[in-house]
Amino acid sequence: MSENEAVPVVVRSGGLIEPPMAMALNVHSGPGVYALLLGAGISIASGVKTGWGVVADIVGKVAAVRHPDDPDARSTAMADPETWWQANTSEPLGYSGLLAAAAPTPASRQAMLAEYFEPEEGQEDSKGPTAAHRAIAHLVKRGSVRVILTTNFDRLTERALQEVGISPQVISRPDQIRGMKPLPHSQVTVIKLHGDYADLEQRNTVDELESYPEELQRLLDRVLDEYGLIVCGWSADWDKALVRAVEGTRSRRYPLFWSQYGKFSDAARALVAQHDAVVIDGKNADELFTGLVSRVEALDRLAAAPITRDAAVVQLKRALPDPVRRIELFDLVDQAATQITTRATSEDRPVSAPSGTWADTFGSNARGYRADSDILLHLLANGVFHDDGTHDHVWQRAVERLVRLRDTTQGTFNEYLEALRHLPALLATWTIGVSAILGHREALLADVLCHPEWAIPHHGRARRGPAWYLNPNRVLSVDGMHDMHPAGNGGKFLYPQSNWLKDTLREPFRLVEPSDTAYREACARFEFLASMIAMDTDDELRAYPWAGEFFLDSVWGDDGNGLAPAIQSELAESWPLLRAGAFGGELSRAQKALTRLTAWRSQHGRRW
């Protein structure tokens, strides 16, 4: 380790700090300080055989072809491969010698071993990285682990690393050590102590594991001396050279964590006692490493200062045009949505209240949902406006996550408070829609107002689009809005939901559209188009518009100069919403929806 690196905090387990917690604290405080020592136990769940398992299986096949008339030849040989081998050959049994005899050329050897280590054709998920391998890859990607020692021949660790975009430095033969990149300079180095399955230099038998080549021994000694160690899946039963190397390590600079699933071997127990190791008992490899990732990420969240709204918008604008930063942008928006969903609990946003007080709870919840959504709404307003369509799936995913909030409602509830759980989704959809109109990207509305489809849980009703279930009149109860608007102090609005939404969502658009007039015109157009899509149904009982100020004579355009005549004149096969799939792409359906909306206004919505 570099002399200039900060010395990590060393936390011993005991009392309230259980071993897995102690390991997470140490790994988090010392990024790159801990190396992993992985044995065969980590790959068990993948279905990949150990090196000795491969030897036993090949010996069984050799027995079967040597004694083709004996149906028990294979099983007898596999029960005790060494005894069978000694009785039938004059050569010592070993992985390398066995492969050289059974498959003398590289091509034949690769073909023979493929069935043990590679996925079967058409079953790509078989013999693949386990949850433990993928958790380790995550630890490497975040910089927590930079050195991995493994006794395994398989390539599951390498595959898991490659899945997350990491090309590891792999050392499987002594001749690779001379030209290797120094450990501190490599993102991760995988040192395969017993070799790789496709080489002929593996070490597998007791004799082969008695000692390591000199170059490999020096590299191993350096790792054991300079790094902390987390041991998982290694029994210490057969590998005498590795046992001696761990025994010979000088006084450890950092703790040794040893995960044991099952009974300790005598050699493992001796090493644990010698180094006063912290034992993590009763966890398999998947549980150990996925738990470690969860705990380290929890510590990350404590250490990281919450991102401010303005900083989030700046970060979004920088990432938006850069394809290399697409994951950063996705995470930024997704984390803002997570902030909403994690606070939408029955404790923070109650869905039940005494009959006489539910309206007060309604107002409190609505303000809470709006505050929780603030960062996301600013990201959506700016992101949709400046995007060219590349990231539309990111904006839509945020809505999809928020729509599912009502799927998690449990127990008894007040119907108005429960419906209000869709307010974050409504706020997000409104923001995306208005921003798309301001950015001249109205084709996006076809997806935003039609997907995702949703149905009230346990009601057996048909699934419908957001233009139906996010209608403000369904989400926001007028009776619950008495203290949510300036007009609540005695004045009244004909369209309180519409007015509240326009007012509460003005701030996220300040950078996008400074003009209040242009903003309100975009809101009216969005409500009009949402209402047309809501009226695109043959079920007249379900047809209900997003009633708003666009119904007023001065906005609608009874004199021929308003919103309705303008949209009527736009209706053509080339209309962006039609080309994007709204109204089934049929001009006649769009015209019929406008006719229904006009009729509804004539009956219900012209008065102020």
C-alpha cells in the first residue's frame, strides 16, 4: 500500500458489532485494502465442478471406456478415483497429467473441459456467475476490492467482472507475473493460485499443492503481507502451500475475516486461532457478499451529502448530451424517484384517518408528496425540454415507478387518501407533458398519456392509461383541498385541481420557460390533449376530461381564435400524436375524441 494512503479504521467485532457489520465497516473505511481469498465453496451454486470433481468425472469416463461391459465401472472409479487409478495405471493421478493423456492437444482439451465450465448450448444461465460473484464484481467496480486470490479453475469471477464492464488482470501462470501491472495500478487483479481450467499448469493433487512456483509464492506472500483478507469457501484441507503461506504471514496489518459455512477443518481452525480472525459463521457465499454490498452501500448513503435540487439539475445538463454518462443520468433520475417511494410509507403519508380529520391529513399528505417530488420534477422539466428523445425511457421509467405506489397499499384506508398516492405520478406526468409541449416534442405525449396501463388492485377492472387513472379529478379530492390553494381563504375556483397543479408546478419550469403566460398556455394545451385521449373510449361512463381553464370561452376559442380551433386545424395524418400511436394512429378516432370533448364542455364545463 502507498505510504501516503490514509490508514483505514480497524473495527473489531464484539458486543453490538456483529462480524458481518465489522467487516462492512472495515471494507468501507479502507477501499482497496482488503483482498479476497475464494475457494471452491463460492462456485457451488453455479453448478460448476471443482478441479477434483472434474478429475473424478474424467477418471469415471476412462473407467467406462476401459471396461465397456461393466455398467458399474464409472461409478466405482468415481467413488475412489485415486485407488482406481493406481490399480489400473502406472502414472500418478493429477489434473494436468490426466488431461494430457485424455486430451493431448489444446483443441481437444478445450472441447473436453467445455462441458464442465461453459454454459450448455441454449442454456446461457447454466454454469454462470452466482450472486456472490456478481456482488464481488460490484465491490470491485466501486473500488472496495482490488485483489482476488482464488483456488478455482473456473472463470466465473472474470465473467462477473466483464458483465459490469471491467477487464481484470488475470494471473494463472507464473510466467505472467514478470510482465503484470503493479497491483496498486490495476483496477483488479485475479490471481488463480491453482491455474486456469484451459491450461496444463494446474495444481490440484496433494503433491501438486505441496508447494507453489517461486514467482507465485513471492506474489502471494506480498498480498498476504500488504492486504487485509476476507476468506470465503476455502476449507484449508488440501492446499498445504497456501496454508503455509497464511501461517507464515507476519503480524497482520489489517484484520482477517473468515466466513465458514459448516464445520471448520483442523487446518482452518488453527489459522483462525493464529491470526485471531473474525469468524463469520453460518453464511454461504451468496449471503456473505450480497450482505456486504448492502451494508457498504448503506454506509455510502450516510457519508454522501444529499444532492441539492440545483446541483442535480446542473449534473443532469452535463450528462444529457454525453453518451458516456448515460448511466449517471439514469441513476440521477432513478434516485430522485426512490426518494419519493421510500417516503411514501403509511407512517409518513397515512392512508387512513378519523372521518372528521381526513381532509387535514389529505392536505398534509399532498404537501408532503409535492416536497418529496421536488428534485425529480426539476430534473424532468429540464431533462425532457433539452432531450432529443434519447432518454425518453428514463423519464417514463420514473412515472412507472411512481404509478406502482398504489399497488403497495395495505390494510384499511380512506379512499381519498389512498387515491392521493398517485399524486407523485400525476405531478411527474404533468411536468413531462408540459415540458414536451414547450420543447416542441408533443409526440412524447402519446406514450406519457397512454402508458403504463394500470388497474385498481383487487377490483377486477380493465387496465387503462394515465389519461384515465391520473386524471386530477380522480387523484385530488376537492373536499380535501380546502387549505391547499390561496383561494382556500374564502375564494373558490371552478377547477381547483387544475389551478393547484399549475401553481405548484410553476417553479420547476423557471429555467425552461421564464414567461408565466407561455407556461400557462402550455399547461392548457397539455390538459386539452390529455382530455382528448381520455375521451378516446366507447365507454361513455369512463369518459371524463381533465377539466381545467382551457374550458373557458377565452381559452377554448368560441370566436374561432382559441385552443380548440387550433387543434382542430392540426388534425391530419401527419399530426405528431397520431404518428406516435395515440388514438391508435387513426385520424378518425382523434376527430371523434375532439367531438366528444366539445360536447362534454357544452354540457358541463363552460361556467366560471
